[in-house]
Amino acid sequence: MLAISKSRKSIEGIAHTRLGIKETTLAIASTLCLIPICANAGTSMAGIAGIYQTSVALDACTSVNLTINVSEDGGPSVNASSNNGPSPFASALLSGFNSCTDTSFLAIGDTTAIQFSATRGNPGQPPKTVSASGTIPLTDLFSNAADSLNFHLTLTQFGGVFSQQAHSHDTVTNGTSSVTTHLRADFQASFANASVSAVSQIFGQIPASGGNTFASVAYLKSHEVTISK
């Protein structure tokens, strides 16, 4: 019978749901086996991320909500000891409603074909700045219409740092065998000021002012050890 602990979901939520960071392996140490027990010496992951959100009216009929997530996993700008090259990533969600035509839209998409740079903060702290630019292909989930979002985004950290640490211990059993995973994640985030230009192929320029806006920058690192017996 297969038994899986659910405690790890809280950590995965930090890395994926809250930050939009795509998981990347930075270093995998050798495996040590003392029959019948094997221990993977560790897998580490780190990432820098930024998020921008706004809700704004385009005209008398149409209002939109825009979210842009950008991140970079691995590479010297995140972890100087890593042999992996930088892995940038961007995703966007553009939704809204046209009251004149009674039409809703919800377009999503992502890409790795972006320019990304970051100025690191102090050790274990959020980055001071995050900058990204590129074009994200979008698809409307209601009409299946194709769109694209051309964006230039710079986020500048300000204010205090919000920190969170999480630990999990999961065990998967199958008959007389079991695999235990120990995971630790450290997360630091700050608010950010945003300088942004965002242009939709369908809706045109998304105003950078006049709406409700939120932005933040964050740093995440984790370390995982797996023991099988």
C-alpha cells in the first residue's frame, strides 16, 4: 500500500504558487549507500522572482487585470557556486470584462525567451532590483483567441523584509521499502516600486498608472535530502 505525507504542500506553495518560481536543480551531490539504506547527499534549488499586478480601466467599457511573474533559477546571479546557466522565465495573466459587449476574457501564457537581470541584496535577502523584458504569447481560455504581451518591467525593492522558513519530512512506503524526503525552504520577500510598459496585441497599451497596483521581489532557496531503504 502506498502512503504519502501531505505536509510538503506548504513548501511547494511557497516556491510555485506564491512566487511563480519554476523549480531548477542547482547541485546534486553523490549518493551514499550502506545496504539496505541509500542517502542522496542533497539537491539544492534557488531562485529570484518578481511579481507585478494591476487592475485598471482601459476605456469606458473595458477594465482589465494584469499579472506578470518573472524569475530566474540557477546561474551566477543566484548561486555563484552553481554550474547551471541562468534559466529565466516569465508568465502573464490578462483578464477583464467589457461591459458594452457583455464579454469576459481570460488570457494566459508563459515563455523562457526573455531578458532578465537582478541586483542581489545582502546574503539571504531579496534582490534590490529585478528587470525583465520580452514578449509573452497569450491564449484566451474563453474564445481561444491568440494574443501577446510585450513588456518591460523593473522592480525596485523598498521597505522591510518578510521572511518565512518551512520544513517537511515526507515518507512514501511500498511494501517493505520506503523513501523519506527531508526538505527545508527559506523565503524572503519585500514590496517593490514598479516601472512598467505592457502592450497587448489586442488591447493595446495597459496603463501603468491610474489603477490598483502591487509589486514585490523575492528570493527563495531550498535543500532536499532523500533517504531510501
